[in-house]
Amino acid sequence: MFQTNRSVVSEFFLTGFQGSHLLRNLLFLLFLLLFCITICGNLLIISLVFINNTLHTPMYFFISQLSISDIMLTTNVIPSMLHILLKNGATISLPGCITQIYFFCTSVSSECLLLTGMSYDRYVAICNPLRYTSIMTSLHCVKLILETWVVCFIVSVVVTITSSLLTFCGSNIIDHFFCDLMPLLEIACSDAFIVQLEMYVLSVALIIVPSVIIIDCYVYIIVAILRIPSSTGRQKAFSTCSSHLIVVSVFYWTLFSVYVFPTKGESSTMSKLLSLLYTMLTPLLNPIIYSLRNKDIKKAVQQTFT
């Protein structure tokens, strides 16, 4: 199963989470439950936004697109992780690994850009409420979403092509629960400078720049909220942004830790745990803290199912 000679590697062995048989079975049941909740919650959001006319607003349109991105991310990573847990490790072909990287890059980059778009939407709603309907028109929102997905697909194609040109001729063991670029580059025996440079450029474009935009938006939002005379008005305005801010903080903190400023000597277990935060926890929390506790969503659920 493990290839240690200098022959070209055609498949990889993903170790996943190592441990006793009982521990892996418990993790399997836990992750399966969370996976089912994540898929059902995000599908519910997409369906409600599509069916209910009262939810045809920019905010819920962005949230529905975020749910699509979350479903793409979890279905790309979690089922294979569950298989690895059951088998105590599993092999994946080189084309399968590259395919997983493609969908992973698409979903993560779209999540970054969508969260940025949502912060801009909240900025306009709070800082320019009288111009909100004229700025965040349906046509403008559709253009933003189309541009987001086009950029993500192009970025993923570029990453996939450069990754597929790498040569693997040593160990085929990837100490992770999915084919991620960082552990894949560690076992490449060809020059990976182009891919590494590409990752740094994309990290700036898709992680650092959006995070700066989000921080800038929230600085203006906080200033605008503090200017609201009534405490009730300030609390209501802040509650519309707090959920988004929590998810953004968790999501970008993990991305910065893994891809932008990885800690030297970081253990593989810590790297896997950080990866779990944005591949499983964030898609699970998004429909809960963004929408399922929202009065409009609760009303739409009642109207749909009663």
C-alpha cells in the first residue's frame, strides 16, 4: 500500500484521524450526524429563499449562495473523511485528489468572496439606509454573484492545472483527511515553486484583501451604530451584524492559521483540527446563526410547512 521507492506515484494514502477502533467509530457517528444536519440546514435555507417571496432580498440571496458553497465544501470533503475513518485510512487516485482540490478551492474561495459581499451589504444597509434599495438592486446582486463564481472557477482551474503538473515519486502518504495543497506539496519531488508562489498570491487576493475590506466595512458600521441615539436602535443594528462577524472571525482565523501564517512545527493533528473548523464547523454554523434563528426564516418555515 505504501510506495517508498522512486517510481511515479499514481495514488495517495490518506491517514485521516488515527486512533482506536472505538474512537474512530465515535468520530464517524459524530461527523455523520453533523454532516446530515449541515446538508439539511443549508438545503432548507436555499429552498426557503427560492420559494418565499418575502426572502427575496439581497441579504438572503447572499445567504442562499453561501449555503450552496457550504454544501459543495462539505460534500467534497466529509464523505471521504467518513470513509477514511471506517477504513482507518484509505487510498485516493491522483486524478481523484486533483478533482478534490478543484472543488475545495472553488468552495473556499467562493466562501471568502461571499462573506466579503455580505459585509458590504451590511455596510450599505446600516451606513446608507436611504440609498440601500438603489445600490443593492437585484441586477447588482446577480452581477456580484456571477462575478464571484466566475472568479472562483477560474482560480480553481489555474490551481488544478499547476497542481497536476507536480511529480510524486517518493512517499505517497498524506497525513490529512482530504487532499489539501499544503500536505500535497510536502511530498512532491518536483519543483513546487510555481505552486507555492501561486498559493501566496491567491492568499493575498482571496484571504488578506477580503479580510481588509471586511474590517474596513465593520469600522464604518461600528461608528454608525455608536451614533444611533437610542440603545434599542444600537442593539438592533448590532444584532444584524454580530452573526456575520462571528462566522467571519472563525473562518478567516483558521484560513490565516493554515494558509497565510502557518505556525512552524505545527503538528498534523492541530492542522487537521483547524481544517475541521472551516470544512465542517463553519458550514454547520452558517445556516444556524445566520438564518435559522432569524424571525423572517421562522415565519417562512411556518408558512411553508403549515
